[in-house]
Amino acid sequence: MQNDVVLKMRGIVKQFPGTRALDHVDFTLRKGEIHALMGENGAGKSTLIKVLTGVYGKDAGSIWIEGGGDEAHIHSPQDAQNIGISTVYQEITLCPNLTVAENMFIGRTSGSVVHWKDYEKRADELLKNLGIPARAKQELSRCSLAVQQMVAIARAVDMKCKVLILDEPTSSLDDKEVAMLFGLMRDLKARGVGIVFVTHFLEQVYEVSDRITVLRNGQLVGEFTTEELPQVELVAKMMGKDLNDLADFEAVGEKSTGANEVVYEASGLSSSECRPYDFNIRRGEVNGFTGLLGSGRSESVRAIFGADRVTGGKVRIKGKDVKITNPHEAMKNGIGYLPEDRKRDGIIADLSVRENIILALQVMKGFFHPMSKAQMTQFADEYIKALKIKTASQDTPIKSLSGGNQQKVILARWLLTHPDYLILDEPTRGIDVGTKLEIQKLVLKLAEENMSVTFISSEIEEMLRTCSRLIVMRDRKIVGELKGEQLTQSTVMKTIAGGEQ
Ligand SMILES: Nc1ncnc2c1ncn2[C@@H]1O[C@H](COP(=O)(O)OP(=O)(O)O)[C@@H](O)[C@H]1O
Ligand SMILES: [Mg+2]
């Protein structure tokens, strides 16, 4: 091992049922560096950390730690700690009703007689040394969240850690607290600790890190020095794009000119999962929310449909004030929503294709007004033909259809309710290219027939093909709105990345 390297991971594989979360990933951490581990949600960051800290076993690969000689065998978090790897998770795992000193030393005192006075003295020294504004005897719950996190870090440091892992430590801190935490990180860095920093906040990466490792779909994209990787290129790499190789995309049909009247309008709409935002859509318009996975785009549209707990905002539909606090009210107001996670929120696996198709309409009519079998058969037949759903019969359980055909069934379900406004969250994920294109074309055809559609996709090219307006999100905020000439891959990516271009 080179002598400035404190941790080396090579060829790490971690397989979950159905998902290869890590596929031969390499990671190298040097002494006294802050190394950002980046990737969209689901890229494998937390899994890599859990393998390193002994929470998960690995299926293949090797780990070396400085001064540890041969390969390190880490089978538990305790093993990791013993060889100098410490983790501070986002959810603080300390005990709020104990004192700061107790939290720093609990579980680590040796011998039967505990000399708390000594520990308190040591705690105070360490806190002072690290510039953490807390006192040993103070109850931890009386400290701010940032200080609590810093105490957790102080605990790690006193355990003589070589590698400190911070997984999203700043997500609930304000600017001042972030600055304080960064101060502590820089201080530890100067003492030679290698710090792995996981965050959603791109700006923070550029403020504090020396080096960046990017993961995507469980694979290593590359390792870069922060200085040499412009923010927009980082975003491109996280999304699996090469900035030098961006094509533009032809629309798959006529896009709306945006001249029609507004059909849905929200101001200050917020939910338990999203911050207040303003939004509108016109008749026959297709617009979309774009941003990295985890930027808040799904949470935003879920608020429109009342799928999460709505906490505020004014909504007008066709000029009239309405209140939408749950999906049923949304449906009564002419809104349809195809969720991102069709396994969880979408299909009812054991029901037939027919029953899955008529479900939303039946909910709207109310279960006390069941449809006749003949009517259901007719509806199902009509949509199976219209959307070219490949199924042996209407009676086939939906779970035996391919992913693309399941998706079409759910689309049929919503089309049958004739919504004025249809929200499609990742309608084409995991389906074949041909079916993707059919769905894109269908979206534009529906818009031509005056339906309004909000479309979300991780593939920018799909959105460019279908949307006449893109709302761009970063870190759970809307940071831009693009239309016309601005609808190019590079502009979208620059807007997602923000910062200096
Ligand atoms: N305990 C688990 N069981 C099954 N799949 C998991 C488990 N943990 C993570 N995954 C899957 O592994 C992939 C990587 O997840 P994760 O490491 O949490 O990503 P990140 O932290 O980058 O958002 C995802 O597809 C996720 O669904
Ligand atoms: Mg994670």
C-alpha cells in the first residue's frame, strides 16, 4: 500500500436478491483527505459504507487498512471500530438523556470502577481541543443537532479513528451548523484522519472535499480530484452521461405551444415530504420535473395527487379553488397518477388484468356502485387493444405479464377514468425500448386530445422528446424552468448542477 493511503477497497461485490448493489467497486482513501462519495439514490453508497463497517458481509473483494498488514477481515461494526473505522450516521445513535461525557465514553470504559471525574475531564479537554461548543456535564439533548453530531464525531476521534465516515451528516443542519461541522472536518483532516463524506448537496462537496468517487448503479464511474471535475461534469457522471457526447432529441409528436388556459395551479403547495412550491400546467401541455434521483421530483408530484400528507398551499383547478388532501379527492378533481414504484403502489399482483384496469374507475364510482361484468369486459377489451397490451386474456393475473405490459395496464387504468390531468412518474422505467417509444408517443397524442400531462423520467432524452417545459430540481428545491431553445441535454444538466459553469 502506498504510504499516504489509509484505506483501500478493491473489487467489492455485494449482491442482494435481484440487485447487485456493488459490482466490483474500488475505493481508495488517503490520509488527511476529505473524499466525497457521490451517486444518485440507489447508486450503492450506503452499501459500500456498510460493507466497510461490517454491517454487511461482502460477496467478493478485499479491504486493506493502513498499518493493518494483510487484508482486513471486518465481520461486525465492532471489528471495524477496532481497526480504526468510525461512522457517524445521519440519525444520531447516541443517548439524548445522558450527558455529553457519558455519550463520549459509554461502552468504552474498562475495569469495574468507573472514574467519571476523569472521563469528564478528558471529555472537556477533547471538546475544547476540537472547538466543539459543549460541556461534558451537559445533557446531550440540550445541544443542537449539529453539536450532537460533533459529539458523535468526538467520540469517534477519541477512539483513534483513521477513517471517519459521515453519511449525509448535514441534511438537517442550517448554514451556520454546516460551517461548524466543516470546521471540525478540516481540523480532523489536518490531524491526518481520512474522511469519507456522503451528501446530496453538490455545493458542499465543492466547498470541502479534495477528491470525489462517483458510483452509478453499483459500479464505479471514476475517481477525480474535486478541482479538476467541474460541477456539471460531476452531475453528468452521476447520471451516466458524457458531456462531450450529448445528442439532441427529436420530439416524437407535436408538442403543445403553451397557449391554452391553465387547468391546474398550485401556490405554496407542500407536503410532509416536500417544501412549498408553485406550479401550474395548461390544457394539452406536457411538462416534467427533472433532477437527480433524490432531488425531490417524485415528492413534488405526490403532493399534487395528495399521495403524501399535504401540509399547505392553495390549489385552483380550471379557475376554481379546490382542496386536495388525498388521492380520492384528486381523482374526483380529474387528476390521475401513475406512481414510480408500480410494485408497491401500482399493480395488485394477484388480480386479473381486467380487475387491474377497472380499479381506478371503480374507486371513483365508489364500491357501492359496482360495474357490470359486461361493462368491465368491454372497457378492458378496449384498452387492451388501444395500448396493445400483450396478455393471454383479461383473466390472466397481472403478475404474469412482462414489466412493460404491466405498466400499460396501469396506464390503461388511468386513461379509463378520463382524467384532465395525468401525472406519470417513471412510466417507462425498466421496459423495452419499443414500448418506451409507444408510451412517449401516446403521451403526446393524449396531450393533443387536450389532456395535460406531467412526466417524470430519469432519462433526460425522454423528457426532451415529450415535454414542452421542464421544471428543474436540486436538493429538493426548484432551481429553474426550461422551455423552447433551452430544452437541450447540456442546458438541463447545467441547471441541475448549478454553481459556476
Ligand atoms: N438491505 C437491502 N436489501 C435489498 N436491496 C438493498 C438493500 N440495501 C440496498 N439495496 C439496494 O441496493 C442498491 C444500492 O442501495 P444504497 O447502497 O442504499 O444506495 P445509495 O446509498 O447510493 O442511495 C439499491 O438498488 C437498493 O435498493
Ligand atoms: Mg444512502
